[in-house]
Amino acid sequence: MKTIQWNEREQAIATREQEYADLKAKSVAYPKELEAATNKAEAEGMAIARRQSKIASDLALKDFEGKKKVQELKIGELEAASKKQDEQILELSKQLATALKQAQDLAIKAIDGASNSTSFAAVKEIALEQAKTSQKFK
């Protein structure tokens, strides 16, 4: 019986020694495994961060390009409106010049007409006075 107990103890000790050797080997290898796992996780994290930042960058670029196109369209519309207004101003300036010329011509005719009517009234008055005086002498 003692041999059986002795063998069982030796086997238990051998198992424990094997476990100790395995754990010791694992503890020696652990820093390397930890470093390898850390490097792998860091590389995966960096790859994820790069993808996300590229997506964000692409999105920002598309947003900027869209806003730029909208602003370019607004600028084009404003330039077209400005050109149209310049043409309208030019046309209205021509019409104003024509209207001023017509007003001046009418003013000149009115002044001539007024002076002619005054002259006509004066000639008529003179003719009437002469007619009166010629009747007195008859």
C-alpha cells in the first residue's frame, strides 16, 4: 500500500512539476506574446482609424465640392442678373436721353409759340390802334 501511495505521490509531484514547467515556460513567453498581441491590436486599431479618417476626409471633400458648386451657380446667377441689369440701365439711359431731347424740343416750341403769340398779339394791337386812328382822321 505504501508503494501505491508513494507512486501516487510521485505521479502527483510529477504532474505538478510538469504544470510548473508549463507555467514557467508560459510566463517566459508571456511578454513576447503580450507584445505580439499588443502590436497586432495596435496595427488593427490604426487600420480602422485610417479607414475612418479616410471616409471622413472623403465625406468632407464631397461636402466641400457640393458647396463650391452651389456657390459657383449662385455667382453665375448673380453675374447674369448683373449683366441683365446693366443692359436695362443702358436701355433706360437711352430712353431718358430721348425723353430729355423731346422735352427740350417741346420747351423750345412752347417758347417759340409763346413769343409768336405775344408778337401776334402786339401786331394785332398795333393794327387795331392804326385802324382806330385812321378812322379818326377820316
